[in-house]
Amino acid sequence: MRISQSCAECLYERQKNKTNNAEYLAEIKRLLDNRKETDTSPYMVYLFNKAHLKYFGKAADYSAIKKQYNDLVLSMEESLHREISSAEDPLAKALIMARIGNYIDFGAMNSIDSGVFLELFRSTEMREDDRMTYEAFLRECTDAKTFLLICDNCGEIVLDKLMLEQLKKRFPQLTVRAMVRGEAVLNDATAEDARYIGLDTAAEIISSGEAIAGTIYEMLPDNAKEILDNSDVILAKGQGNYESMSGQGRHVFYEFLCKCDLFTTRFNVPKLTGMFIEEK
């Protein structure tokens, strides 16, 4: 997904809000001014983080925040599981709940409000446009042998686990894998986080190999490239994965909440609207 000028300005302002270091900000501006048309927002932030390391040392540690939100959603797991299991279509219910989990994003959001997050669970029914995508998703899964979930944030991955459990009940022939970030970046999920919440009981965990809040094919290790290339069905969660993967000629299903002006404008929806879309 190409970086618009308004997106570039937003990326710069977010760095400016962190520091008034003139040399650092000049480097950020240089990176943005010299970006290629194929560069995406997650890749630019990856470059920013390298510059941050040079000027200031390690970035902020999100480990406590990741645990906080993993624990929050784990505390809800039993009641959510009951609600999913009692639904007319448990997989549909679990997919919508997994999308709600995409709210917990310290990259796209200036602040996270646990109250807002919990309030989103008041509406867990599919809209008509969701259902059209869902029907296509079910058709693809029916004949598939391999399924790849590309994960996003901590907390959200607990809901992803519940969704994968329902997916495997519905389509027991599927070999299910979940790709997580290779190293710590913001509050995105790593293999350690995935094991902490038990995602490894629902899927084989694979690594993207890098500390980048997106999925850039050229940066993936060979085994992850092979799995991505050969997965029959791919579901990618979050704005960062959409930004870095869309328009690459792959057949991918995407789930995310629209959390910034770029996405609300692109899809012409209010903030925090959930999207479930198919790109062929």
C-alpha cells in the first residue's frame, strides 16, 4: 500500500512528538523524502527504529504492556469461549471477535482505552459485507489443505487462538500455521508471546524473522517465504499487514479495524470500523 503525502506527514509528526532532536528529525525527513514508491509505512517505521537506535539506543520496552493485554484477554477467554460456542455460527462469531482484538495497537493509536476495547464486544455480529467475504472465505477453506494466519498484536492473539480453534473444528483437514514478528516491535506478538497465551496449541508458530510491524516478503526468512507461497488460504490481521501485503498479487483475506485517517478515508468508514476483505 503506497504511502500518501498525508501518511508521510503523519509518520513524521509522530516522530516529532517523541523528540525535538534536530539531527534525528532531519534523518527521518531524509528517509521519507527519499522513499521509493514501493516502500510501505511498516518499512519506513522499521527504518525509523534503526535511526532511533543510533541516536537514542533501544526503543521503548513494551513487554509489560504486551503482558497486560495478553492477561486481560486471557481473563476473558472462558466467557468468550462460551459465547462463541453457543453462537449459531461459532466461526463467524470468533472471526468478528478476533477483529475486535485489532484495537490493541500501540503503533496506529495514540492511546489505548481498555473501556473502549471492552465496549466493542457489544456488537459481534457480521454485517452484510462481512458475510459476503465470509462466504468466500468458507469456500476457500473447504478445499484447502493449509491455512496461514499472519498475526498482529498481543491481546489480539488470544482472540486469534479462539478463532483458530473454531476454524479447525469446521475444517479439520487444515494444517494451520501462525506467523508472528521475528523480534520485539511495539506491542506486536512474537513467538514468546504466542507461546505465553497458548497459540501454539492451535497452530504451528513461525517467525517473520524481523522486528517489523508488517510482512514484507523480501525480508522474510526462506522457510517463511515458502510457507507464505504455498499456503492455500491466508488471513492477515491488522493495518500493518494490509499496508505491507496488499497489491502484491496474492490471494489474501484481511481483517482489521480502521484506526487512522488513511484507512477511514480509503474505505469511507468511521473510525474503528471493522473490515473483512478479500484481495484476489
